[in-house]
Amino acid sequence: MSIFVQMAIGIAMLAITVAINAYCIVKSGTVLDKMQTTILGPAKTNLHILTITVITLWLSLVMLCAMVLWAALLSGLGLFETMIDALYFSMISFTTLGFGDVLLPREWGLLSGFIATDGFILFGLNTATLFEVLRRLRDTGG
């Protein structure tokens, strides 16, 4: 497949998944702000642990959605026989493990780099989000 087609598809998928992730980060911040008096404050260790756990699971679910979107694209392009194979490839590429046991056809190989780039970006965004949550919890005396 043309290098330009792969680049256009890759950039479009990056834009879509980053926008979805950013929306979910903003929404989780809004929820945290609304629950500030309940969650934030000194001597609320159990609530802080629960908050960190819930936000971590939420952000993990958002990343899983990105992996599923990539898998749906790969499956829709007919690059894998089953959705399970497409999802497996998407997940190992997204996390940059890249086992090499399942590969894209050579003419579509550039997409794997875009999937890995997406993983780097979203892991970074989500890590920054968790650090911000931890900072807010720490600054409130917890």
C-alpha cells in the first residue's frame, strides 16, 4: 500500500485516539473537581487509594478502546483473518512489545509504527494524568 495512504491512516487514527483519550482525561478531572470535598482532604487515605485505583482503571479502559479501534481498522482492511488476531497484534504493538509472532503484511508495515507511537503518546498522557491526581491528593494533606 502507498506510503502516503498509510501515513494518512496512521495520523487519522492518532488524532482520533488522542482526542478520545483527552476527552476522557478532561471528564475525569471534572468528576474529580465535583467530588473534591468528598475525596480531597486530610485523613482520607482509603478514598485516595480508591480514587487512584478507579482513575487508573478508567485510563486503562480508554487505552483498551484505542487498541480495539486499531484492531477494528486492521480487521476492516482485511489484514487479519480474525478480530482476535487483529486485537492481539494491536495490543502487542501498542505496548511496544512487538513479539513478532504476528505481523502485518509487508506492504502495510508502517501502520505498526503508528500503533506503537499511539501507545507511547497515550501512556505518556495517562501517566501525566495520574501524577496530577497524586499531586492534588498530596497537596490536600493526604
